[in-house]
Amino acid sequence: MTKPASNTINMETKTIVQTASIIDEEKMIEYIQHHDNIWPEVKSGLKKAGILNLHIYRVPNTLQLIMIIEVEYNLDLDQALGEGSDYRTCPIAQKWEEMMDDDFHGGWKRTDKIHSSDNW
């Protein structure tokens, strides 16, 4: 658990970390351009689904991406964003997700936390 997000009121949150690899450098440039101009329906759909904060980082000099997602503690990310979710019923969000998976990275992989300073 983390402290409440700055844009929420007294809410417990959790952080989900995922990784993906872009196909090649040309696709990386294109991927970044898409994310500099995320479609409004995707932004609003992610917020409506319960995404509080979402950040994507690139590991320098690689094609590796790291996505850090902050959500309410009890949110099931697969139910909120996966197949059959309200988010995926929006044709534009569905098109975005399919384009990202098919054209750029083949999908995100969830990571396992191996250390935390929470209990120091």
C-alpha cells in the first residue's frame, strides 16, 4: 500500500508495475508519438476505469518499457481494463489497445515486487 494519491481524498492505493519490449527503434519513435497524443476516449476511459496515475518509462539505450500504474487498493486491473470490461466496450479504446499490442509490443507483462522499503 502507498500513501493516498495527491489527487484523491483519503484513499488507499496500490501500484502495479508492468514491462513490455518495443519491436525496434523506429516503432519506439512511433510509440512515443502516439503517447504524446493519446486519444481523448482512451484517457477518459482509463480514468473512468479507476486509473489514478499512469507513467511509462523507457530503459535508456534499450527497447524496454516500464509502466507504473496507481489504482485504488481494491481495484482488479484485469477486470477494469481487460476483455469484456466497460473500457474495452468503447470501440476507440479497443482499437487503441489492439494497435499498441499488435503494432508495438505484444502486450504488457506484470512484474513481481521483490523488495520494499515500506517496513524499514
